[in-house]
Amino acid sequence: MASSVTPTPLLKDELDIVIPTIRNLDFLEMWRPFFQPYHLIIVQDGDPSKVIKVPEGFDYELYNRNDINRILGPKSSCISFKDSACRCFGYMVSKKKYIFTIDDDCFVAKDPSGNDINALEQHIKNLLSPSTPFFFNTLYDPYREGADFVRGYPFSLREGVPTAVSHGLWLNIPDYDAPTQLVKPRERNTRFVDAVLTIPKGTLFPMCGMNLAFDRELIGPAMYFGLMGDGQPIGRYDDMWAGWCIKVICDHLGLGVKTGLPYIWHSKASNPFVNLKKEYKGIYWQEELIPFFQAATLPKECTTVQSCYKELSKQVKAKLGKVDDYFNKLADAMLTWIEAWDELNPSKQLAKGK
């Protein structure tokens, strides 16, 4: 139901909503009061001959696999097929400063008072206020109304740093891996925690791509969701990989990553047996991946996201190639991604490289 008070569109000319899908987008109907003012980029996965229906009244562009191949040519090999990782193509073709990405099984959640949560508005608030990665504030987000920096917080750090990423959460179906899904098939998240935290410098986190916003100009080139799905030995680690990469780069460049509000309602659990097949290798590999990212350092000459990402790709090849040949392929794809990004976004690269 559309609410009687139309929310004020924030940054409507500066933000794209990216949605990966294989089905008709009826779910947009419930998001209409919040999403209608914005431009949507729909990345259609799977069979490109299938027609995806989008409810009337939305401003959108839709790309299928044929479009991706046409636009990127041979470089399209870096975009995953039959996996929601294909969404990152939308990040690349966007011309806006901000991106919000959401899955098509994510519905509008309600806060404890029963009001619809405008997830997009909260993400924008998170991105437009600073982060505090260098010193933890025990009252969480100090910039929020009704909070501040606590006694003992260094005044020299109270300006904070620009926020690059806002990572939202989910009510109902939690984002669990297959083993946890199998052990707790009926578990639902009903706990609404009214907090936003900056993830401290030096701390990695599992980034989920189904309710995520970021500043494309600050971190976009590192938001690559890897090689997943069709023809690859792994799936469901696309957002995790991007999260580990962006965190190392944000820490190096002095940018912030927040997690917490906003919540969406995650409506359906994916099949744990299918998930286990996709995740099986990743569950083993991540025991080596995490120490790799925890130890990764970038030279001070790396001052742009692109140069950081290229350096990280070099380290992936040198140190993770021995874990499995897949990581050699992934390291190459990371470079292809950056080349494709710079081709489609030349002026941004020139601006940064002045």
C-alpha cells in the first residue's frame, strides 16, 4: 500500500538502484512509494530471451547477457552468469554517484512501531554522514540525532572520515551459510536493533549484497563481485569477496564502512542443499582467504581505488594461486574488470589521476 505521506526523494538524480533478477519484478509494487523517484538498473541473469516484466511507472534500463556481451565484448568474461554476482555490471554502467542494490526477494520491513521502513532513505543518511573507523564510539553512531561522542573520545578524530559503504540487515530469513541453514531450518531473525556501527579499521566483515549501498565515486571500482556461478567452482561468495576487497582498500584509503540499519524483510530462504554445493569449496578456502586479507597491505603509492585493486589482484595471484588455480583466473578477471570499468567511466579515472 502506498503511504499517504510521500517521502521526500533524497539524491534522486544522484543514485541508481541496481537489481539482479531472473523473474518478473512484482516486488517493486510494495517499494513504489520509496523507489519510484529513482532510476533502476535491472541486470537480467539467465536466459536472455525470457521477457522480464516490470510494473508500470518505473524509470528503468534493463540489461541481459546479450547486452553485457555487446557492451563489454571479450571483457564480458569478467561478469558472472547464472549468479547474482552479475549485478556488478549495473555498478559499472551506472553514471550516478551512489548505488543501492537489493534482491528481488527483499520486501519492505516494519519497525517495532509498525511503520514501513524506508531502507533507501536510511542508507542515504548512513552514506552522507561520516564514519569513525579509527576509534570505537560506545554510543554507536555519534552523528545521529540523540547521540554524540562519549567522554574520552579523542577530539582530533571527531570529524570522522567519508563513508564509502552502508551495509544493511534483514528481518525474517537471516543470511546464513548452508551448514547453519541445515542445522537451524526454522530460525528467523525477529530482533530489530536500532543501531548503525562503523566497522573498525583492520576488521573484516561478511558483506551481504542484498541490501547494500555505496558511494560509487569513492569505492565503485573495487565493488567487483568476482567469478561465480556458471562454469565456476564456487557460488555465494560474490558479495563476500567484494566485501573483503573493499574493506582492505577502505582501510588503506581512510574511508568508512557502516553496518546495521536499515532492515529489509527477507522473504524466502534459498535451498540449503543447492547452497551447500555452491559454498562447499568456499567454506574450506575461506580459512586461507581470511588470513590473506587480514595480512594484506597496500603500498602508499596506491592512492586511487583502481591502483589499490590492481595491487590486490597481484597479491591474490601470488599468494592464493597456490590454494587453487581458480584464484589465478579470479586475479586476471579483477584486472579485466578494472579495464572495463575505466573504459566505461573514463572521466572519473582522469579526474582521480590528475
